[in-house]
Amino acid sequence: MSKTRLSGALAAAGALTLLAACAPATTTSSAPQATVSVSVEPSIPSLPEAPEDPRPEVVWPLTGIEAADVDQEDLDRPALSIKIENSSAARPQENLDKADVVFEEYVEYGISRLIAVYHSDYPDSVGPIRSMRPMDKNIMGSFAGPLVFSGAQARFVSATQNSGQKVIAQDVGSSGFYRTSGRAAPHNLHGYPAEFARQASDMPAPEAQWEWAFPAETATAQLEGEAASVIDITMSSQSQPEWRWDADADAWMRYEGSSPHVTMDGTQLSATNVVALWVEIKYTSSNGGSSVPETLVAGKSGTGYVASGDQYIPINWSKAGQYDPFVFATESGDPVSFMPGQTWVELIPNKGIDHATAIDIS
């Protein structure tokens, strides 16, 4: 078609040339020629509106939950990392369900202790509060707030303070602790988060510890993971937590063995994200006190799993130092994003102890 049109145009041009050659000569006029100006508006195609940004303008840093209507004073308050007992004599605990992040660690005799980090919600009271261990400063150091506990070997308290970590404890004369009448000591020590925060008013608010996914269904495990309904963990014969996915609650529900793990008011503990990390244990020397198992995380790395919603993925983890956050990456090296909500981190030993442990996900 184009060749046909091109040939026709050349023929027409040739005919005009012949006619011009046969025409009589004319005198060129010097009169000015009229100029016609035509204004043409450019045609701009209509574009679809940009999609609305799913990321809220303001979120709580440790949960990713929207905080647009929250007072700046509350957003600026410190995160309180509080040692909570988790032996059978200590359960049910008070207001453990209000924590943004909870770490479960291995201590003597295979019993677990908890570091509950409170920021978006300061309940009136929490407990039972128990003693500190040498790894606690390394587990919670990136949250930038105080470490709250009661009791510890003097060498561990000194090492924690000398590292630059602020402590709030009966051992150093801090206030805000009280004993309840419902249990025998040492399982009855509780405390007031508002009073702990007052003693740490010079400390900054925490930064986000990991990447939040907006919208939630774009979390890494949701996009790349496998379906899961049970996370069954064996730390020891004394500690066998289990997480079961509840589609109606849209959350992982926590069990101790086969029994629901509930708080003093009957609320079952739950989480949006459950992280299970393989870690190494090293027993401290007995110089200056009894030897205790220490979970090694600062300057360490390993493998584990992240479950966000009803999907999970295998991951690699690392933590550069005491005040650096845990870093979670996929097996291909990409950052792991979490669904907004509460997060539990299970620190499961696979080295340095003399019995088998397990993380079974199905």
C-alpha cells in the first residue's frame, strides 16, 4: 500500500511539472502575502488517578498499627522491656497480652523467661516481674528504652549497666514495684509501667525493628510462603509452647503444652507474627556466682522461620551488636516484611545444651 501511494504522488508531481513548463511566463507580484495563524490545542490523553498510598501517615513503630489520632507525647515515650516470669507458678500473667513484642528465652532447667516490650499500650500493672540474665541487654538493646527487672547476679547487673544500658530494678533502688497477696514470693512481684516510664523520661522512643507491609497481605510470608496452622516448639521438657492459627480471630493463639496460655483476666495470648529462631547457648563461668545459660545473639547469625498470618517462610537472621536490631532476610537475601500487629520471637537453642529441641511447623 505504501509503495502504491508513493508512486501515485510521484506521478502527480511529474504532471504538475509538465504543466508548469507549458504555461506562459508571469510577473511575480511584490504585494505582501496574507499570513493565517492557526492555534491548535495539544491533545493530552486522560490518565487514571494514582492509587491511594496504603501506608498510614503515622504508625506505632513496634506494631505498624495506625496512630494518626495518637498524642505525640505517647508516641515519644520510651519502650519498656520488662522481664516476665513464665514458670507454671507464674501463670497466668498480668497484661502480657498488651505487649507489642515478646521474646521467649531459655534459662535454667529449661524453663523459659520472657522479655515483654511495651510501647503502644502502657497497662496499669504488669507481672510477675523476675530476674535479669546476661543476654537480656543484647536481646532488647535496639529498643532504646530501659530494661526492667528484679533480681540478678551482681556481675550481670554491673555488666549491663557498664554497657550503657539503663536498668530499672529493685536491685538499684528503682521505684514502681509492689507485691500482690494472691501468690507466694517470688512469683508475686508486679509493677506500674507509668512509674517505670517516668524514671526513663529522658530516653527516646523506639524505632521500627523490621519492615511493615502495607497492605498487610503483601507481607513476605503471605506472598512467598507456605500455609501453616500449627507451630509446635520444644525448648525442653519444661517449656513446650505451641501456636495455633485461628482464622476467626485472624491471629496465632498461644498454648503452653495443650492448654491455652491466658492472662489473669482470661485473655488468650495471641500474635500476628511468630518468629522462631535457632540460637546457640553458652553457659557462663561460675566465677562470682552460679553458671547460667546465655543465649548468644549479639554479633551472631543463624536460621529460623517467620510466620505472618497463616503463611510462613524460612529465613536467615543476624544481629550486629547489642544496640542493633535483629535483621531478617529471605533465603535469597531479600528483607522480610511483617504484617502490622503484635510479634512474638521464640529463641530456640540448637547448640550448647544436652537435650533435643524442635520447631515443627505444619
